[in-house]
Amino acid sequence: MTELIDIIHFEELSRRDPIDVCRRALCKYDDMNESYTLSAWGDDYRIFPNQLKISCMGNNSQRMHDYFYLFMIHYLLQSRETEPFKEWISEKDIPGGPTFFRGPHEIPTRWISNRFNDNIDEFKARCEQLHGIRLNMADAAYRFRITPRIPAAVLYWLGDENFPAEAKILYDRTIADHLAADIVYALAVAICERIGRHRG
């Protein structure tokens, strides 16, 4: 799960002041094991900078996309002491987003729309299974607490005779304060896979 994470990021985290990291990221630090504990999308994860390791503490048998672990370590490194603004934006509203989030960096929301294929009840059930909180948006929408400072919303529209079903991910306006565009992309891919591709 850590193959995508350059060793330099673990090394950088190992040099950080744990008090500062915990204040910014709203996580915990274990001095004895030299590890951070981060609550991420319903599970607790332990990050061991000196061992180059990230492990899930819960009973989550569904391994997350490798990009999710990349997102977590960057969250610990880069998050800021900023509360969510409570205003949703798309990836195109992020500075540089219209240029970055296209081609190879287009968000694969089709994984979600293709899986549920107009079965909105199944979409709702999946989102509720993943601790989603219902929002009054689109035909169905749910808010997820990805990490303490990173909420995200997944929206779903039913298709009709002119347009197929569509899904979209929104982020709190503060997302760019915490993450670079490539890490927002990594998070978005992990969200699309967990909702659209995982079974059970």
C-alpha cells in the first residue's frame, strides 16, 4: 500500500514535530511506537514514518485504493489548522483545476455512475453503508468525513432519454489550503473506487 509513497515523504514526516502535526491534522501520536493515528473515512489508521508503513486498525477487510494511503500521508504533512468553510466546490474551482483535471487527471466518476446505472436506491444504500450523511442536492447526495479537516460530497443524477446517469464529487472550499491538485486527484480516485467498485 505504500509503494506509491516516495520514501522522502515518510522521512519528512519523521522529522516533523508531532505536536504540530496533531494540531494541524487533528490526529494522535504514540511516542512509544513513534506512530500517528488518523481517523479516515470510518476507520483508524496508524502511520509509522520510521517503518515506512501505514496499517488499518479496524476490521475493514476492503483494502483501500493505493492513492488513499498517498492522500493520508500528504494530509499529515500539509493540512492546515483551518475549519471547513461549508461551501462546496468542484475540482474545476480549485486554482489550476480547469487545466489539471482533464485528460489523464479526469476524475473517474463514471465508476460510480456505471455501477449504479440509475438504481438510486442502491446508490443510497452504498453511501449510507460508508457512513454518508444525506444532502439535499442532485437526485441523491451524501457527505463523507474523509479526515477531520477534509469533507467530501458525492452527488448522483438519474439518467433520462437524452443523458446517462451522472455522478460528481464536491469538496469543501478549503481543500486547496490542505492539498495540492495531484493529491486531490488521488483522493478523488480513491472515493470513486470505494463507492463505485468495491462490493459488499
